[in-house]
Amino acid sequence: MSIVDRRRPRKQPRAALRVCIESWSGNLEEMQFRFISRPGHQRSTSGGEFTNDRNRPTVIAVAILKGVVLVTGSDKNELGKWLLGMTPAEASDLHLVAGYRPMYRRHGLLRSAHDTALSGGAIEAMLRAVLADYQPELSFDGTDLDCSLAIRDGDVLHRFRLNVFRAGGNVGACFRAIPEDVPNFEWMGIPESLVQKLVSFRNGLVIITGITGSGKTTTLAGLIEWINQNQSRRIVTIEQPVEYVFKSNGTSVVSQREVGTDVASFYDGLVHGLRQDPDVMLIGEIRDPETARMALSAAETGHLIFATLHTQDAKGAITRLVDFFPRDAQDDVRTQLSLSLRSVVGQHLLPAAMEGERRALAVEVLHVTYGVRSAIRQGKIESIDTAIQTGKKEGMIPLDESLARLASAGRISWETAQKFANDAQGLRRYVG
């Protein structure tokens, strides 16, 4: 392995290392170079050591294939076997926590991947064995490391999202399996009529909301992939990290930018992305007032913006966006939001009625009509629930209706439906 130092201009105070894998035998055109940044460290100018500087980022140079860290030698320890075992086990996540057995998350439930509990030292040794070829001086010093990686098994490339952390003085890790292809909407459980509505917008803001692990990223990926394959659009995504990789179809053009690697923040990605002639932009998450304001402005100026929020329902997503801003600015924000918002889709992944089956997706759908626009502008958010209940002709779906349909079809139990319903006693009125 040879390392070539390529320094950026002073206005971008970030070291940049290019890693060349001399033993790589594949197509060099497929090889990209990406930099994983972590706050709290700075590469020294003297060589390969990392010094402790809390005001500047660490830049760990790694080689990637089609957007992911390419890991070889995964058979050095059990970790590679557990990762490759996720697909046949139908596991979405692998958890390595000191003092516990390695655990798979399968259809929302935890199950053991191995019989023996792991120590923090064993977990750290496994991670170093997997990543040693690319960062031998990797330091697990209390700073979280987020990245995507892949393990090649014969001709198959298995992709994962990785978070490495410290807890109680021990190193831990969580791996999220990323399917090679974006699942179809029937598999996700999203109505085709809703898909057609969302991808038909030429501009405005579409929000996918829900708690962590509710499938928001997969839904967004499905929408972007549909546009990519069926329209001729310039698409820019800003993600942390990049998960699904969109393939060229010859008509659309897609740029996927990773926060901490390709761009400093979601806000910076939006600002610079607007100069790249986009038709469609995906924002992995709106987290701060700056990103929220830029998303609203971009939606107002003729771009179609897809974004996620972490809220329980559609009404909460509207409230959350407004609450990002100071009270004296909220009236203007409500007006801006009422003009730019197109739809909000709230998601809940629920345990299946039959143990061992994959979870079922319940949705709440709000489309912005004249009445909804007026309610947002006037701050009458409590009337949003009524608008959803009475908006069937416009394609709106109350959460309780979605729950009742799933329970009636046997996908979830009526007990689960009642637990998540807004009106548990009125659920059966949706079943004809």
C-alpha cells in the first residue's frame, strides 16, 4: 500500500490522503477514494501519527469500491462469519457489546448470533483485524466512528453501515446490513398510489417521518430509485452515511454525497448542491435550523426536496420544523412551510402477527390541500388530524386505517393495532 499526501487549500482545513491499493486486481475505474472524518483528531504533518486536537477532525483515508470501504481478510476472526451470516439469518443488524453475546436483530427482535459473551478487548481485536489493512493506527479513543463498509465473498459484495463506539470504557460496534438492491414498494408495504403521488411532484418538500428504525431510509431510497429509473432528472443526495448506491440508467444523473466525507454537513451539502443544477435533492435528516431553512428555500425555488425527520406522526413533523426556529420567526416559517410542503408520510414498523415473519409497515399520509395550507399558516396544527381523517379523496391515509387494514389481513395482531392506534375503540370501523 502506498500513501500520497494531497493537501487541500487553506480555506478547507482538512488533511486529505489518497490510499492506493497496489494489490487491487479489479477494474480501477470502479475504485473511488473517500475520507472518513471523525471530530477530535488531526493528522500530524510529520507522518502517520494522529495527535489529540479537539478542534479539528481526524481524516482516516480508506479505499472504497463503489462508495464503501472494501474489506478483505474478514476470515481472520469470527466477525466476518457473523456479518456474512446476516443475510441467511434475515438479520438487519449485528450488535457487539462488551459483556454480551453477539446479537442479531431479526424482524425487530434480538437473537443470539453466538453462544459466548464478548469482552471489550475481543471486540476491539476483531475490528482492528478487519480494518487493519486500511488504518493500522486506528484509535478507539472515545470518539464514535461512522462509515459504510463491504465484505467481498466470492463474486458477492455484502455492504454494511458501521458505528464504532465506547461505552463503560469498552469498544462496541453496530453493523446495519444494506441490501444490494433497493427493495420494491410492494415488499416495503407502501401503496402504489402513494408512490405515484410523491414522485409526480415537480417541486416542494416531501417529509418521511418516524422513529429510528421505522424504514425511512429505505422509503426514501425507493422513491429516489423510482425517479432515477423512470424520469430524466438531476439528483443530488446528502446522506450520513451513504447506504443504498443508485445505479446509472442512462437518463438521470445521480451524485451521492456523504456528510463527513464528501461534505462537512447537511447544510453545506444543500448550499453547494443547489449550484449543481439539481431537479431533486435528498436530505438524509433535517437536524438544525440552518438545514431546515435551506430545505424550505430550495423547495420554494423549484426543486423537489425529500427529507426525513424523527417524529411520531405527520402533525409532529410540522411542529418540529417550526420549532427549529426562534419564536419571533415562527410566523414567517409557517407561511413559508405552508407554501412549500407537499406531503408528509409517517411510518411505523410493527411486529408481525406470526413470530419470525418480517415486520409490517403502517403509514399515516398527509397531503397539503388548501385547508391544510391554511391550518399550517395560522398555526392550527390540531386540525391536521381532522384533515387527514376527511382527506381520503386526496389520497390521505389515517394511521388507524392503515393499522386496521394490516390487522384485518393478518399481518399484525389486533392487539398490536390497538396499541399503536390513536382511537383503539374505533379501529374496526375501517373494516368494511
